[in-house]
Amino acid sequence: MDASSQPASAKKRTPAWVWVLLAAPYIGLCFPQMYVRTMPALFGFPFFYWYQFAWVILTSFLLYLVYRALKSR
């Protein structure tokens, strides 16, 4: 019996931590007034730029974790 033939009530619920991992990048980047500043600079790049770029890398890792967790279910 595959997952598509199961009734809706028999399907497993998505764990709450998955939603937290998916919401973290949104929350981290949703309020630019919190990170619009130049210091601390990293390799000459203002904080505003490297903070956003760090979220690109971190989001990729978080999506990988969520994918692996949901794939193993």
C-alpha cells in the first residue's frame, strides 16, 4: 500500500521542527532594519551583504536537512 492510497487521517503529520527550519530563513531576512549596517565587516564586505549571503548557504543546508528527514518517512 503506497502513501497516495492511504486515507488523509492515516497520513503522518509533519514534525514541528521541520516548519521551524523552513521558517528560519524567512524570519532571519524578513526584517532588514535589524541587519542594515556596515559593521562588522567580513573580508571588506559590509555586514548587510555577507549576512544575506550567509543565509543563502544556511538555507541550502536547512532545505537539505528537511528533504532528508521527509524522504526517510
